[in-house]
Amino acid sequence: MAGGKSVLGELRARFHAALSGLVDSTAEYLALIHRSQSERFGDYQADLAMPLAKRLGKKPRDLAAQIVARLDVADLAEPPELAGPGFINLRLKDDYLVRRVNALIHDERLGAPTVETPRTFVLDYSAPNVAKPMHVGHIRSTVIGDALYRTLQFVGHRVISDNHIGDWGTQFGMILYGYRHFLDAEAYRRNPVAELARIYRVVRRLMDYHESKAALPAREAEAERRRAAVQELRARLASADEKTRPKVEKELRRAEAAPADAERDWQAAKALIAEVEADPQWSAWAAAHPDIGKAVLAETAKLHAGDAENLRLWREFLPHSRDEMERVYRRLGIRFDHTLGESFYHDQLPALTEELLRRGIARVSDGAVCIFFDDLPAPMIIRKQDGAFLYASTDLATLRWRMENWRPDAILYVVDHRQSLHFRQLFAAARMLGYRDVTLEHVSFGTVLGEDGRPFRTRAGDTVGLESLLDEAVRRAAEIVAANDDAKPQGPELSPEERRRVAEVVGIGALKYADLSQNRSSDYVFSYDKMLAMTGNTGTYMQYAYARIQNIFAKGGVDIAALRASGHAIRLTHPAERALILEILRFPEAVELVLEDYRPHQLTAYLFELANRFSTFYQECPVLQAPSPEVRAGRLLLCDVTGRVIRRGLQLLGIETVDRM
């Protein structure tokens, strides 16, 4: 990276020199230099001697001693210590730490270097279907993608964000059918988006009813077959001998577990059928629209074929849906460089299909155009038997357009893990087309769960709308802000307008942070109470840590800009100061960790540790009542640098800060 090195980067550079001549490539060994897990092992630890010794046929501790003898770190660390079979422990010198942290007083980047060779990244994230309101399922893609966009841009890459919205396809066929059969004209006039969402739900429910009704006999038969299989295995287990018992027990456990999802789906289908048939309005609709699924596909096909009336309605619907979507993004503080939806690429699909056939990349199978792969379990369907294109076709056309127009070095798709096979197919097809010099990566993530361990939904069973999620987070944040403000010793400090502003920042920040603090690969259980907690690894705690620092300056009447320009310096007079300084200097490392595998939780973990170190410092080291003017000025500057790191880290996560809470 340009513009200086992080502490870890400097240590790795020194070890690179020490390893010169011992091994041709040092990268895999330098990656084994990391911060120590415990202070008794120093500040940093190098674990490279063991794997390198195995490769060179030497004893690890002897090789570690040889590396230490060649290692030049006298200007930044105490003499390295050997531990165990060959660990190398390093403790940074206090004067080096003080020199590094004082350099941050006037450094807007807070020690974070920029990349030496910037690359062009295209980030594909959020991508809702605009025919219906955004829901909780969109939150992860949106905030993870935005955090990666900000972080890649911060280190100096050229980054292009493209919101590949679903503005075409079956969902619009559903709305077109609903518009013609279920529209409340007055409701549409008052609030087009709400009415379009309602008719979409009506059509979706009726389609689900008829699909469930048709599939119910087969589901019942399958459930009965599974129950019979379990009974048979239980009978076999009762008469099994010691030799066969373990195998039968294993088969029984598998058989008992297998029906759970099928049984749940079957029961849900039965419940839907019962609800529809018990309601006079829904029952009448279901009877009047027995072929609604086919009718929706027909409306979709007419739209794709350029039917004048369907295109007119589509053009009428789209701006309303786009406006609603953009309003939610503005509230989240999210913006995109481009919003090129599926409709943008529709006219390109026939020519792409013909090219795939001409070049032998795709072939016709049972009337459909497919790409087959040697190492994947299923083909990629480009065009169905009825001539309809799928989103796989659009994604391939999108990839080609991006390559020809933006020429990226990497394209990242921030999409949930359930689409992993699709992206394996897409990337393989892209290589067949000749796109071999671009990095293609599926940045996958898990599911947001309710406290029952199932995908987060309302009691009614509908997915939670994203806007209602934001409203509830802000409402609860407002209660916390009001309680804290009312409890202040000198009375409330915030005006009603300030309280509203702080609640919006805190509530939305907490929602984003709750998601980003999870390892993106994992599912996580959503909880408002945990999300808005003032302690623990939460956005609220981080925003409070920042506000507390600003309160120190306000309480002491400190002009922090003047103090920065005064020539005063940060000093090291207490172990808590040293621990805080060391953590501050790890900010560039946290940024690098985020981009190693596109995991923003690396930054939230760092910020949480930094806030904890600051809390200890604040308790043990008087700031405004410091023992001397010089120590007071130094500690105020240390507070300032800490606050700036917290604010910058939260900015990279797309989270705002407030000076007072």
C-alpha cells in the first residue's frame, strides 16, 4: 500500500527481509504474523517458523532463532522473544507507539494507507424486486454491499455500485393481472405503491392456493410414505441385534429428521387452503380464477413480447415503485452509482442466446437452450421451451455488458447463500465466453432469523417490511434517547427536534451494525433489545462511545481544533494509555482484514475492542483533571484520535454519529 505502512505491514516488511534467501516466496509465511491473543505474548506474534521449518527440514526453534538473528526491528520493537516450539513474540517500543500515534493528530486517514495499484470493482448488491415493498430480507445485501463499497473506495480502488433491480419478469405479470381483476381504483389514486403491493399479495396468495391444492395429494402421499418408513425402522430396531443396531439407529435418526421440513410445508399448505376456503371473499376469488398461474405467465409473456397496453401499464407502475424504493434508500443513507435493472438487458437476450448456440457454449435440450457443465449438478437454462428467458440469462447479459462498458478487474455479487449454485453456473459460463481475467466472487450471507430460529417474519406470516423495521428501530431508540436525556443530572439537554434526529441516527445505525457485526456467512437471530443495548458489541454502544468523547470536550470547554494546532503531543504515562494507543494503531489492519475476505464484521470487532480500551482508559486516566497541563493536553488529543477512528470506522460501515446522546 502507498502512503506508509500499518504497524503490521511494517513488521511483515522486516520479516520479508529476514526471510530473504531462506525461501523464494514469503507471502504465505508473512500471513502468519498477527496480533497476539494475550499481552503476555507481547503485542505481535510470528508463527511462521514451524511450517517453514517443516519445508526446509530444520528444527522449528533453531530456525526461529536464525530468523530472529536476521531480523532488524531494533527501531520499533524490544528484542524478540522465542517461545514454545518456535513462536516469535514482539513487544513494540513505547517511543515507537508514541511517535506513530502522534502522527495521526493531523492525519485524516488515521494511518490507513492507500493501495499501490488501484483496481476497478463492480459491486452488485441490494437488488430488490420493485414490484413490491422492500422487506427484511434485503437488509443484509444492502448494508454489507454498502460497507464493502465504502471500504474499497477508502483504500483507493475505483468502485462502481450497480443496483440490479428486478423491474421485469413474472412479478410484473402478477401485478398486471391483479390490476385488471382486483384493483381498488380509489386506493390506487391515493397511494399507488400500497395498492400495487396489495394486489400483488392477492395474486400471490391465490397462486399459492391453487399450487398447494394441486400438490396436496402428492404431499400427503409423501408424508404418509415417510411416516411408514419411520415405523418400519422402529420395528427393525426393536428386533435388531448388537451388530446391526448402530446402522438401524442411524437410519432411523435420518428418517425421523427428514420429514420435518416436508411436514411443515404440508401443514402450511393445508392451513392456507383452509383459510382461503373459510373466507367468502377469498373463496370466491379462488373459484373465479382457477388458472391464475397460467394467466400470470401469459401477461408476462405479453409484456416481454412488447404488448402496447402491458408496456404502458409497466411504464406507469415503475416510477411509483422506484420512488418508494429510493425513499427507503435515502433513509438508510444508501446511494448507487447505477440502477440498471433486468429490463435494461431484455433486448440483448436473443442475440446473446444465438451467440451461445453458434459458439457451441449452449445447446438445445428438450426444446430449451441450456449450458451444461462437467462439474456442476445442473445445467444453466438460458431460454425455456416456451421461449421465455430467465434471470440466469439476464445475469449473463449483465456480466457481459459490465465487462464491455466498465472493464472491471473484479465483480462482487452480494447475494444470499441460497444462490450459490446459480453463481457457480454464471461464473463458469462467463469463463466459457472468454472472461478469464476478471475476478468473479459471490459474497454470500446467511439468513435473518426470528427468535424462533426461523426466517424473520411477522405473526401473520408475511415477511417484515423494511420500512416498518426501520420505524420500530427508531421508535425504540427514541425511548432510550429520551430516558437517557431525562436522567442527566442537570436536566434534559436535547430539544424535541434533536431527540428525533438522534433517534433516527441511533435506530438505523443500530439496525445496520447488528447485521454487520455478524460473520456474513452465518444466520443470525434478530432482537431489537440486543440491537439497541447500550453495552456489548452494538451500534448504540459505539455511537455512545463517540458521543462521550465529544462530551469531554464540551464539558471542558476544549477547542479541539486549536489543541491539535497547539504543538502539544500525546504522552504515554499509564498502561491504559499504551493499550489504547496500540489499539488505535491497529485501525489500518482492521480495514485490511475486511477486504481480505469481504467481511465487515472484522471492523465491528475492532471498533468494539477500541471502545472497550477507551472505557478502561477513561476510568483509570483522568482527562480534564489530569495531573499536569501537558498530560491533560496529551490525553485530550488521545481522546480526539480515538473519537476520529470510531467515527471513521462507523462511516465505513455506513453508520452516522451524533455528538450528544
